[in-house]
Amino acid sequence: MAWEILFSAVALLLVFEGIMPFASPEYWRKMMLRMTSQTDKQIRFAGLISLILGAVLMYLVHAGVM
């Protein structure tokens, strides 16, 4: 059961990751070029915010709040 949840989560991640390059490859390319000009500190901060939001959302879903 736990493996099914993990694989479902990875599959959903791949779906979300593929939406932008599929829908608007030009905008996605520009966005990726802008990311390369960010400092390591800025990228780490964005990653931390994403990680925290994902963990909070997961907690809310599994706690039955949502």
C-alpha cells in the first residue's frame, strides 16, 4: 500500500512538471533561463518554501482537514 502511494505521488509530480513545457515551451524556457541567474541562496529559499508548503499540505490532507 505504501509503495502505491509513493508511486502515485511521483506520477502526479511528473504530470505537474510536464504541464508547463507542454503547454508553453517558450515561456518555460525563459523561466528556466531566469532560474539560472538566481543565486544559490535564492534557489535554496524557493526550495525551502516549496518543501514547507508541500509538507503542510500533506499534513492537512492526511489529518482530514481538507
